[in-house]
Amino acid sequence: MNEQEMYKNQKRKIRSTGISWRLFGTLALFVLLVLIVIWIFQIVLLNDFYEESMLEEFSSTDDEIFSNLGNEGAMADAAYKRSVETDTCIILFKVVEGSAEKLANADANMGCILHHLQSDGLARLYSEACANGGVFTQKIESPNENSTAMDSIYVSVRTDSEGQEYILMMDSELVPLRPTVKTLERQFGWIMCILIMGALIIALAISRLICVPIEKMSRSARSLAKGDYSTQFSAVGYREIEELAEALNYATSELAKNDDLQRELIANISHDLRTPLTMIKGYSEVIRDIPGENNPENVQVIIDETERLTELVNDMLDLSKIRSGTRKPEMETLNLTETVRTVLVRYEKLTERDGYDISFEAGEEVYVTADRTMLLQVIYNLINNALNYTGEDKKVSIVQSVWDNKVRISVIDTGEGIAPEDIPYIWDRYYKVDKVHKRAKIGTGLGLSIVKGILEAHSAPYGVESEIGKGSNFWFEMETFRSADDNTLEL
């Protein structure tokens, strides 16, 4: 099965509802929910809200009239005023020796039930109010045979501070709401259609703004998956999509760099493997075919190249273990200053034979907590790197700086220096500033990458300071304490 068929199969597996239909479905559900809520409150419960509002109006009128309780003139004036304002029939009685005398008779509606009731009917309403705690309400059908309206009756009984009892009766017509409900139902049908169509149009418009850039980026991603690192992700619209396009463009550039580095790594490793193998084969054939060439010098060349191969393979294995996380630091307290001196002892023959000048400046003994073997690798590789790139004076300086609870080891060479744009990449495997792969005079060329992995495993800061023509300063820092007996180090 080729890549195209695999992509088609995967596409069939992940096919699902598109953004357009999901947006439309979401908006349609929201519109439907809003319409249901409006339907319930404006149609189903409309009559209940209307009657509740009527009762609240009665209660408000009751409170306003009886706020002047004891002042009969003010009560009567309030009754007439409220009757006009609320279109309500109001009768205010004063109970005197078992009889009810009218203080106010406001007839806002000539056909109201209240004014058609006989005295026994009014007495019944009074009795119901007394039995119900002073307030009684009732709905009564209109006496007009041609009307389907209902009247709402409200009766309130109050007594002032002197024991004088007053009766307030109100009657207001409940307007039939069925025609209104029918009108609202018809309107809701049109409103629902319009809103659903609007939701569809909005969903299509929004999805177009989202889908078109995403589809473009999807096509670019497929090109990228095929190894086309020149592809660009472009998107115009929402900020998040533009940010995604920028992030994908950055990822593309990084993938292109990694791909170039990987190809360069394979080529360089092949070169570094081929060179010693060629020399081993050549010298072996010379020893085999030419009498008298089986001498210590030729054998030593074979041994040296074999050791170089072993060193290269070991460095590759170490780098692989560090990057995969399988090699963990085994922490111990050690004398960092003495560790550096120990490393320098092994370079004595090199300095005597090839004229290198390696110096070490340390004002005091400092101790750190680290993996000794790993730390030795860091120091070895930094010195090897400096020896490979130092200037014609062949000077390499190692400086130990201490402040507070920090120690910095700096390895300084006098070489050509590193351009600012190359500094971020020098820690990559086999990265060469001059882009021309040369066999390292000392080490395998993987040193800085190993240094990076070890120091990151120790959470130790590291870096390089360099200027063109002024050499380079590779450094790393660690937590320190001044003596082995000092336990104040914060790990």
C-alpha cells in the first residue's frame, strides 16, 4: 500500500461532520432553545402572567387607598383616582352598626359585574374575605351573554386603630387573550423560519472564514509530509488561525533545518567512519603485501585508527543514551577544581608534543554535586573543542569563577570566533560554522552535542560568548559550596 492509499484510508476513517454543519446545528439548537423559552413565557404562560399582573395591580391599589386608613375623604379620593388610572370599578364601604355605607363608588366600566350584584352577593364577597384573612379574589364570567370575557373580583377588609371597619371591592375585566395568542403563534412560525435561515447563513459565512484557511493549511501540511519544506502556511481571518499559520511556518523552517542537519550528520559520520577504515585497510594491506613493512609504526597507525573508531562509536552511543534519557546522572559530591586539574594532566603529552599552551586559573577549591563521569566528559569535550579551533598561538585558557553559591567554568580559545547567527546551532551534532566537514584533530566532532545533553540532564546553565576574530568562550555553571563539610548547598 503506497502513501497515497494510506492517506485516503486514513481520511475515510477520520471523516466526520464538517464545521459548517456543526456551526449550523449549534446555532439552530440555540435558536430553537430561545424560541422554546419565548414560547413558554409569551404564549403558554401569558395568561398566568396577565392574571398575576392584575392581582399585583389590585394589591397596589389596595395599599394606596388604605394608606389613608381613618381619613375617609382621602380614601375616597384615592379610590376615584385609581379607578381612572387602572380602568377598574371600585366601591369603598364603611361598616356602621352591621350595615355597609358607600364612601366611594367609581364605575369605570358600566358593564362590570360588581355593580350588577345585589346586596346578598356583595355580602357573600364580604364574608369570603373575612373568612380568608381579609382578602378574597375570584374570577367570574361576564353577565353579558355575547361576551366571553371574565371579570376579576378583589375584596379587601381593613380595620383602623379605632376599630372602624372598611370594605374595598374592585372589579376589572380580564381581556380575552386567545386572539393575541393566535397572533403570536403565527408570528412565531415566521420568526422560527427566519431565524433558522439566518443561522444557516451565519454558519456558512463563519465556516467559510474558518474552513478555507484550514483547508489551505491542510494541503500545505500534506506537502510538508511529503518532504516539501518550501511550502508556506498562509491564513487570513481570525487571529488564532493566523497564529497557527505562523507556528506551522516556524515548525516547517525548523524541520527543514533538522532535515539538513540529519543529512549532514549522516554524511559526516560516513566520512569519519570511512577515513579510519580506509587507513586500517591500507596499512593492513601494506603489512601483508610488502615485506619489511610489518613495523611498530605501521601497527601503531592501525591501533590509533581503531581507537578513533571505538571513540566515535562510544560517543555516538553516549549521545544516544543521553538524548533518550536512559543514561541518568548518579549524583555525588566532588571537588570540581581538582577534577579539572585531573583532566589537564592527560593533556601534558599533547602540550609537549604539539606545542599547545593550556592554562587553568582557579582561586579556590570548590565542590559541586554532579555525576563525576559525565562531568569529566563535559570538561574533556570543551577542551577538545577549544584545541581544535584555537588560533595559531595554540593557547587555551580555563578559568574558574566563583560568586555567591555559583561556580562557572570557562574554556576560552583564540580562534576565528563564531558568527552570531551560527551560535544557536553549534550545539547540534556535527554542526560546522564553515560548512566544510573536516576531521577533528582531537575528539570525534560530537563533543558539544554531548556537553549539551549532560548539562541539561544536570539542569546546569551553559552557553558560549564569541566574536569574529576574537575567539570563543564556552562556559557552564553549577551550584557550589566552598568545602566538602559545608552542607548549605541548596539542591
